[in-house]
Amino acid sequence: MRFLIVMREFKGMTPGAVWEDLTVGIEHLRAWKRIALVTDIDWVTNMTQLFGWMTPGEVKHFPLAEQASAIEWVAS
């Protein structure tokens, strides 16, 4: 699986959404290939850098201005 996440703003997550993300991630643990996170939100970028090692597959951050590069990377 390859994901492109474009996050222009963040208003929080419900506990149910967190649980759903975790269960999908665990169910398909070996299928994860790449995740491209496109955002200019500093704390999201910092948290991804700190905890990205826990995510299966490769995780890479791109600023919003480089969304096209993120699409190219995640699809390659």
C-alpha cells in the first residue's frame, strides 16, 4: 500500500479514528510500502520524524509546495 496524505490543517482526531487507523495498519502490516506526508504544519512534521520509525514502510515528509514531488515519490 502506498499513501499520499495532504494535511493543510489539523483539527484533531477522535478516539474512534485513532483506533480505526491502528487496526487497518496492523491488519495490513506487511503491505505498507510508502507514505508521503505533505504538510507545512511544523509539529506534525516533527512528530513524524520522531515516530516515523514505528510506521511500517518508508515515510517521507514534503512541504505543501512540493506536492507533485510527493506524488512522484510515493508512486515510484
